[in-house]
Amino acid sequence: MNNEQVHQDNEVKETAEVGVVNDEENRVKVTIFGQSYTLRGSGSSERLTRLAALVDEKMNALFAQNARLDFQTLAVLTALNVVEEYETISSEYEALLSALELEIKK
């Protein structure tokens, strides 16, 4: 998340609440794997909510495979899976970009 800050709240809320901090930053409350967080950043509240939903989805999918994982381990494994996906996509992008540059030079 680009320049977004994350704060964990004590209470768990199922719905996202959006509040404008200033003209350039949004604040949104989200729930990820049963924990409530306040995200603040320059991205739109819809984007922040969508990103949180993706993290929640990935954590729940991993937990469904191994319900014995504690929260911290689950979070770290989820992060590793996301970074692996990012690295794969980034490598594919670079390969496509190189191929396109070669085609343009022809």
C-alpha cells in the first residue's frame, strides 16, 4: 500500500466506514480476518477497501487449508504468498516489456 498507514482497532466491525481526513488522504475502517483496522492513505477509500478484502480473502483461503495456524504465522504466510504472486507477475511484465521493445526496434 503506497504511503498508507495501518492502525489496529480494539473493536471488530463488519462494515467499512469512510471518513475524509483531508483533501489528499482517506481513512477507512476494514475488517481483515476478524480484526478491525483503520487504513489511511492517499488512495481512494474504494481502493483501500478492495485491497483489504483481497488480504482477507487470501488469509481465509490459507486458513481453510490449515486451521492450526496462529494469526501471526497466517499473516506472514499470506504476505509471502502475495509477494510471490507479485514477483511472478512482475517478472512476466518485464519479459513482455522486453519482447515488446524488441518488436518495436524491428
